[in-house]
Amino acid sequence: MDCSGLSLLVVTILTGVSCEQLTAVKNEESSLEGTSVTLSYSYSKISPGDYFFWYRQDPGEPPEFLISHTGTGQELMGLVSGLNFTVSDDKRHLNLLISSAAATDSAVYYCAVNAGQKMFFGTGTQLTVEPKEERNPEYYILGNKDSPTKVCLATEFTRHNATGNHLFNDTEPARNPKDHRFFSQVAFLKGGEERQCKEPEEVPICEASLEPDMMVNLASLSISILRLIFIKTVVFNVLMTLRLWISQ
């Protein structure tokens, strides 16, 4: 999300502060589970009247407030445990400290400043926390025997850039929603690229078939006939009951 998009979150008029004055030292940061992580921002000049707010944003979600503090380093509010902050002695750098990082801490982190009733979000830092256990990708070629389209699936790997294959240059790894430690990544294969999917001699081709099953069709037909007989029986019983009731 760019600065203009995040600025819609505040109700005051955003003037006087620019993205260049509040900037993430690194656009991307990676770490291993269980280690401490420091996310740093540079600022033109921190004054005692400045107020700083830290947020994190998961993909497809709005920013989530984490902690706030003054320019002198006094904490105002903190909603998430395991977080701390520091203000450098030269008043030009802010640091967010994450102790014992977990895979679920992977997100984009933002710092915002409120200086004289004006609030602005700086650029973000993409944090990726990977498990200590290193697991290489498992590769599969997925396709349908009736279609020429096939994809190369790399899955169950723990390092963000573990694929290392040009086939995946145009896609980004996605975390497993049930277990954030593992990534998966998909690449569409063009003609003749099947061999470029890693370990082709061991890669199974999973074919999906939509051919009709005669036994399933016969069972469906039998059920339909039984339903029709049942409906006719009910209608016949109702008519006979009405006829008997009228005759009396």
C-alpha cells in the first residue's frame, strides 16, 4: 500500500510531512523463528511534540495498530505483547523490536507520525519470518490429459526464495493458511517446459479426469425412478382417501 492509500485512514488534513521524511531503512527484512527482529525508520528530525504509531498489515487486511510512543521515547499505548521500541540518540531513527519472532509475524510494517495535528504514514517494510527447519520444495506437475495446459507446483518449503527456478520468476510464494511455516508456489508451463520443473524424473503427473462413470449414471437413474414411483404412490393414496371421504 502506498502513502496516499494509508493517509485515508486519518481524518485530519495531511500536509507538511512527506514520505521522504519518514522512510523505512529497509523495504524487506527476513528472520528466523525465535530470533529478535529490529525494524528501523529514519526521520528528518524527531521533536518532543511528535507522536509515532506502529502498524502491521496482512495481505488483504486493513492495517492493525500495534504500539504508539512520543518523540522522547515514552510509550502511549501498546496492544500487542512482545513488542518494544527505541528512539536513537541523534533523534533521527526509530526502531520497532520484535522479540522471539514467529511465522505469524510475517506482514508489512508501517510507522506513522503525528506532528502538530498532521499525521502521515511512511513507507512499509515487508517482514518474512521463516522456520529454523529448512525444507526444500516438493515439485508436482498438475494437468488434465484432455488439456495441454499444465502447471508446476512447488510446495511444503520453508524458505521464501527456495524455488530458485526461472519458471517461478513471475509469481510469489504463498503461505499455507493452516500452517504459516510452509510456502507453496505455482508456475504455468509452456510447451516443452515440463523437464524444467525440478526433479522431472520423480515428479508425478496428477491428471484430473471428467469422464462419465456408467455406474454412477445408472445409480442416479435408479434413484430417479424410485422417486417417481414414490410420488405416484402418495398421489394415489391421497386420491383414494378423498374418494372414500366423499362417498361417506
